[in-house]
Amino acid sequence: MDPGTTAGPRFSDELFAIVGEESFHDPMFDALRKKTISRQGVKLWTLQAALVVRHFTRFISAIHSNCPHRDAQQLLAENLWEEHGQGAVSRDHYSLVRRLARSLGATDQEIDGTRPLPETADYIDHCLKITRDLSFVESMTAIAVGIEVFMPAFFGVLAGSLRSNDGLTEHDVEYLNVHVTEDEVHSRRAIELIETYADNDAIRENARRALREMLRVKRRFAEAIFRRCSDAA
């Protein structure tokens, strides 16, 4: 008998089923595809997103510090190095998202002075809390499945919209393009690690709970930003 035919269901299938149960569709995605969001609205989205990007390295570092497994540490270290532009300051992801904001008309003073919406602050605080306080399997599940797995499709649509509708260049949208490729790889490798180390019922249940909580917080964040962007002239 082919041993592959006897394999049981994968834990990742359960995680993606949870994503399906939450059934959240970011309204910004459709607005970009239908061209119903203004350039000013996209700029406001970018300014709020930049606040999250500024803290994203802290999320990865916190997971790494709680991770006892060398192979998972390696992935997290690679992810962190990529977030920092592999040592090139101009390609640091926070530098890239600032470049995107400037291409949409934001000044450095405006970027630095942007205050988070309450939902943006809650989202950042939630990510910091789970990555610091939960096990690496729980926090990796929340970040990789709850956030990164969605990025390639969303950022690909946003990059295409900005190039075709707003005249931005590949250089302007580099922040978006790097995530189309990098996040697909990160999430795939992270899911493989989750499959390996979510090796008992208690860990798996905690990971499910962490994913559900992340999806709900992210939904409030996305809906709040969209409301703000939709109101922009």
C-alpha cells in the first residue's frame, strides 16, 4: 500500500478551515479592483500600514526569542533579515513603505506625525502581546496564517492598481512587490514548521484560538482603515 494514502488530515487544513469560517474579505481589495478608492484614500491606508510595518520586526524578534527549535529560528532570522533589507538601509521594509507613502503625496513630516487609529493601535498591541507571551507555535500560526498568507494577493492587486491608475513606478511600489514573493515563501515554510511542532492536542487548540483572535483583531483594523480611506476625497 502506498504510505501516502494512509496519511491523516493535516493540521494546516484545520487552520485554513478557521480562516474560511471567519469569512472576512477586506473591502479594500474590492475597492482597488473596482477603482472606487481615491489616491488620497490609498495614501491614508499607507500611512496607517506604515505604523504596523515599523513594529513588524519586533513581532518577528519576539517569536524568535520564544522559539526553542533551530530550524524555526532559521526561518525567523531570515524573515527578520529581509525585513531589514538584508543590510541595505534603503531596502529596509520601513524605508520602502515610507517611499510608497511619499509617492502618493505624503511628506516625511506627515508620515512621522501620523497617529494610529484606535483599531491600528489595538492591532499592533495585539501582535506584540501574542508574539511576546504565547508559545512560538501559537504566535507563528497567528502571524503566518492570520496575516502573511493573505499578503501576496492583496499587495499584488494594490501594486497593480497604483501602477495602472495612479502612474506609480516599480520603484515606488517596491514595498508591495517584495511581499508578493517573500510572504508566500515565509507562510509556506512556517506552515510546514507548525505541522511539525503542533504535536499535541493542547498546542493545536491554543494555535486555533490564537488564529481566531488574530483574524478578529485584523478584521476590525482593516474595516476601520477602509472607513477612513472611503471618506477621503
